[in-house]
Amino acid sequence: MLDGKKTLFSGMQATGTLQLGNYLGALKNWVDLGDEYQCFYSVVDMHSITVRQNPAELRKKARALLTLYIAAGLDPEKNCIYYQSHVSGHAELSWILSCFTYMGELNRMTQFKDKASKNADNINAGLFTYPVLMAADILLYQADVVPVGSDQKQHLEITRDIAERFNGVYGDVFTVPEPYIGKTGARIMSLQDPTKKMSKSDENPNASIYLMDDPDTIIRKFKRAVTDSDNEIRYSEDKPGISNLIDIYGAATGKSIEETEKEFASSGYGDFKLAVGEAVVDLLKPTQDRYAELVKDKACIDKIIKVNGEKADYYAKKTLRKVQKKIGFPERIR
């Protein structure tokens, strides 16, 4: 617990471009958490290099993501918004924790198997030990809670196991984090294959709505969204395309499934797709406008990076010094 509040940690990778699912499922819901929690939101650029990156592009995307955090409404005075790579404690704690993590645990991680199958020419040790760095991200700030999606539950479980194992040897050093169960964002699916999640890494550009897509692009993508042939706007398991559009419309407007079905009971798919597109345009406009302002103010973003990076480093060092003392590292002469 920091400053009288419980601590929350989360982060996103600085690869790809944020899409509507990232916004509705996570970023939009983070905005109000600063009142309740001491929040650390990291741009996890260290995680990004398990896959080869173009250095200039990685720097550009990392800054864009940090700026989008702020444009979406995260207050950098309430929340600590920083680059993972600017806090050396992430790497230092990751090494220590790797000595308390078993090979069998890492072998069972389904995300490693999935990523290894997609990057057969670059199955590196970082990809294998990725969950240990994620554990360090969380434990470094003594996070009480971590928002997790279904694909990250396994990583939080191994984080808890590592923390409990370390605490079992050295006492109550780490807070054992719990999953954050808050307001559930809509599960946004691909516009071209509504049986799978919308992804920022989808090779089909028409499958995802990106946060910085212009209005014409957004409308065009929704017009091309895969639906079915019966032309009935009804939420049903056997209508994944239309159900996905209903979810998106509801998330953008605050309307329930029943309200949406009633509103479009006499409409065709074309009219409905247009309405969903327009609702998303209206939803994203404030973030896009704020982003456009922020990218012009380099000094403002630079100051946020410096101040928040120093804040993150301060809290990280508090935990790291405690851990180093517990395991027997010589004390530094200051």
C-alpha cells in the first residue's frame, strides 16, 4: 500500500497500434481508478523485444502509447505513467526472481508455446522467461491488484506462486497480488472474423478499428464488417458478427442489448453498420483531439516522462533494496 491507497499495476506493449478492444476493454476503464488506487501504468517496452523490433519504430510507438494513455484521460499527476526500460529495477528484480522460478512452471506457460509457434526462427530465452519479467513488473511496486484478461491469468498465477515462494523463505517481502475485478469492458471481436478477438497485430487492416483511425476509415471498416445473410439485428450465439456489432454499439453509447435490438428492429444491416461506425467515431473523437494537442507539446510529454520515471524508480528502489538485503547482497556504500 502506497500513500494510503492500495496499489494497482498494469501495462501495454509498445508494439502495434492500440485498437478499439484495448480501449474499451482496458484503457477506458483505467481512467477512474486513480481515485481509488495508487496506479502504475507502464509502457512495457522491455517485453516488446522478445520479438525483433525496428529501433526507431519501437521508440516512436512507445512514445505514442504513453501519449495515448494521457490522451485517453489518465492524469499523469494521479497516475504514474512511465517507460519500463527507464526503471532498471525491472531487470534487476527479474534476475533475482528467475532464481526462484522453476523450469517446469515456465514450460507450462501457454503464451510461450503460442508465440514460439509464430516465431520459430527466434525462440529466445527472453520469450521463455517473459513471465518472470512480468512478475517483477508487478512485485516491484508491491501491487495489491492487477487487471488481467483471460490470456493473462496464467501469468498472474505464476507471479503469485513466485511471491509466495520468496516470502516462504525470507518472510513477508512481497505483496501477493490479486486479480482486479472491476467494471467489465465489452469483449470486442474482429470485424472480419468475429470468432476471434480484435487484435492490434491482425494482418488484415479491416479487422480492427485503431484508436487513431480517421472517421472515414472507421465507417468504411464497419461497412465491410462480416455479418450473416438473414438481415435481423438480434443478439445470438449463431450470429457472432451482429452480436459483436451490438456489443460495440452498446459500449460506445451505453445502451443495453435489448435497447439496441429495439432501436434497430426495423433497420437493415447497412443502416446498423453505419450507426455503429458513427457511434465509434463520436466515442474516439475526444481522445484523438487530445492526442493531436499533446503530440505538438513535446516539452509537456518530456516532463511527464521525466517526473513519472523518477517516481516509478523511487518506489522500485524501495522494494529492490529490501529484496537485495534479504537475499544477502552486500549493501551499497552511498
